[in-house]
Amino acid sequence: MKKLLIVPFALLFSSAALAEEPPKTDWVAKCKTCHGPELAGKAKAPAIAGEAVAKLKASLTTKIPKPMTAISKAMTPADIDAVSDAISKLPKPPAPPPAPATP
Ligand code: HEC
């Protein structure tokens, strides 16, 4: 009988905790999956660390590159502001990644 009482209480507490602190998506980590661990560029994705806020915002609002369609749709305007601000404050990568040797 005791267990039946504990379960509703556990649910109550866990949902209260969720309401206070909603799980936050780490958007910068998502950018890193394509733009490299230092946001210094990877494959077709250019370096974006230290990029101007306006350009970062545009890439998620008005000038969305095709590969970024899904992520831009998943983000709220507040997410986009926060991520653009955070990435613009990162140090610019020292040098572009080496270009592949052309035969
Ligand atoms: C699914 C992979 C992917 C993810 C995730 C991604 N990007 Fe990109 N991004 C790209 C690619 C590929 C390009 C180059 C597109 C092109 O040249 O057409 C790009 C280009 C850019 C550019 C340059 C746009 C320009 O006009 O030169 C910026 C700025 C940018 N991304 C910011 C971000 C930010 C900020 C995030 C995280 C919120 C992010 N990207 C997440 C793949 C991605």
C-alpha cells in the first residue's frame, strides 16, 4: 500500500522540477556537429567562431543555407539571439583549415 502513495509524490516532484528548469538545448553544441568542435570549420561548413552577430543571425533567419534548414526551424528567436551572441564572442580561429591539395 505504501508504494501506491510514493509514486504520485515522486511524479509531483519531478514535474515541479521540470517546470522550474526546462531542459535547455545546447544549440552551440549542435552548430559544432557541422562547423567543427571549435567552430573553426569542417568539411563544407565554414568557420563561424567570432563571426559578426548579424551574419550569424542571418544564417538562421533570412539567409539560411540549405543544410541549416532543420536547425533554424527548431530554434526560437530567443535561441537564435543567444547563440549568435555567444558565437560572436568566441575567439576567431587562428587560420582556416588547410585546403585539400589539388593534384
Ligand atoms: C547540418 C549541418 C549544420 C548545422 C547543424 C549548422 N550549420 Fe551552419 N552551415 C552549414 C553548411 C554546410 C554551411 C555552408 C553553406 C553554404 O556555403 O551554402 C553553413 C554556413 C553557415 C554560416 C555562413 C553563412 C554565409 O552566408 O556565409 C553561418 C554564419 C552558419 N552556418 C552558422 C551556424 C550556426 C550559428 C549554427 C548553429 C545554430 C549552424 N550554422 C549549424 C552546416 C550546418
